[in-house]
Amino acid sequence: MSVAISIRLPDKIVNELDDLADSIDRSRTYIIRKAIESYMQEYADYLIALERLRDKDDKIISSDEMREQLGL
């Protein structure tokens, strides 16, 4: 099931969206859906990283230490 959502975008973004849609032969809806899905996944990853950064019990190591632990 899907729900229609209405948004207002600046003309410049709509023009860029239309250009992209034409160039990849996809609809505006497809591009916007994919952009939102990507943003939501990236934001979820960001929240996990932020939570780990704030965790005082989570040891932070340098990239050199990580390479050493991985045997690289």
C-alpha cells in the first residue's frame, strides 16, 4: 500500500529532478522515493555511530590500531 504525500520544492530542484528523471528514464516519484530511502538508511547509520561515540564504555581506537588488530 502507498500513501500520496504532497510537498513544495523550489523550481531549481524540480528542474534538476526532471532533468535527472529524463536522463535515467525514471519518474520523479521513483527518484524521490529512492532519495528518501537512502537518506533514512544513512540517518539510521548516523544515529548508531553517534550512540557509539557517546558510549563511554566503548573503547575508541586509532586506524593504526585497527589495522594491527586485523593483521593488515
